Amino acid sequence: MIKYIFILFTFCFAQEITVPDENIKDLGKGWYEATAYVEYHEDITKAQAKEKAISRALKKIIESYSGVEVSSTSLSILAETNLEMDLDHFSQLTSTMSSGMILEKEILEGKLIGSDFYTVTLKAKVGKLEGENDPLFKLEADLNRENYQNGDEMIININSTKDCYVYVFNILSDETVSTLLPNQYLEENYLAKGKSIRVPPEKGKITKFRVDLPEGKSQATEMILVLGIKADKNTKSKDFDLNIGDYKMALTQLMEFIMGFPRERVEQVNLPYVIKSIE
């Protein structure tokens, strides 16, 4: 008896996935428009995908403006904790001062393309500090910890190799900005070379900063930005009256201040941290 074996061949045709177009346009006077995308999958939320796409678009704008490839770490920071929380929403503050700084940005469109990609189109104004950095001007800063529980005390220690004025800003998880130094209670922000400054000081009207979780949240990622402006005989300390709750206005004021100096007089340190609720 002859057995006939019929083999059924099933051909699977994979659906072709069209990758969205990425483009960048020079709008003139320092303004650019860019479209960028990130892959969207079940491991990230729509909000996270949007922030990553924004960061990618800003990176492309800075590279187009400066002609220099910008490392991803200069535009986003990852808090090294088991929370693995992205800080892409701080990208406007963490871009490199030598290659370019995002001075203003406006999100034009953000949308899902099918179920695989999230695209963002934005326009941004970019500029950079003139000149080169001073290799002898080093600003160093650190927090007393990187992971806090709600209500913990925060201490910032700062030192510099040059005489400078120090400014300390707290960038909250909702992107509001507050000034920690100088303020109405902590007015002295001059730091002599080789010396250290503690924020807040051990003695004075304010001797403790305590971290505070936003209402309704069990964890948050925030950032301390420390800015050093090299002092000379014509430099005077500046008071910042930043409007807490108006991130765009506060950031514009801060960026305009930074852009008023040559690169060799400015140094910046970014200190991300995580707050968790008390278990």
C-alpha cells in the first residue's frame, strides 16, 4: 500500500511596518522645526513615549545647529535606581552648553502612528555660549543622597576652582522651578576658589531643606541644577524671582541670564534624585 503524505505549506506574510519619516527644517533666526519618533510598546506609557520623542527631536535640532553629534546622556538622565525613572522632561536644561542650548520650544503635534510608533513635531529656538570652556574652571556639587523618603533632609555641597557666584535651582517633577540660592533668606551666593558652600548653611534663617512628594504621588523624580558664573570685578550677584508654577517663564528668564556670558565663565552641574513615600 502506498501512502500519500500531503504536506500543507503555510506561507506567512509578515505585515510590512512603515517607519515614520523624520525631518528637520531651518526656520531662520535660530528656530528649527523637527519631527522625530520612538517605538511604542507595552513597556512604556504614552506620556513616556512622548517625552522620549521630544528629547530625540531636540537632539536632532542641536546637532543640526552645531554640526556636532550630541551624546544621549547630555539630553536625558536616567536615575540609577530600581525605579528606572526617566528624566527626559529635563532635556531643555541638560543640553550641552558648548554644542547648543534649547532656549524655547513649542510642541506642535504628538500622536501615535498605528500601534508601533509615537511621533512628535516641535519647533525650538537654539543658541550656544560663545567661545570655549575654561579647563581650569571646575564646578563640583553633590547631594547627601540620591534616594530620599518623603520629608528627608536635603543637603547640597558645592566647591569651585575659581571665584564664582553660585545659583541653585530645584526642578520639580511637574517641571516647575524654584530658586534655592539665592533667595530672600539665603542671599550670599559668592564662592571663593578652593572653598566650599553648603546649601542650606548650618546656621542662618534656613538651616534645613526637606523634600516633599507631590500630592497624590508615591514617588517622583526631580533635579537640582547648580550653576556657577565666574566672578570678575564687573560681576554682580543676580536675584531670581522665578514664578513657581510657570515653568516656561522661569526657564526663559534663566536661559537669557546664562546666554549673557561667554562659555569660559559658565559651568553647570545636574543632580537628579528620587523621592519615595515612607513605607
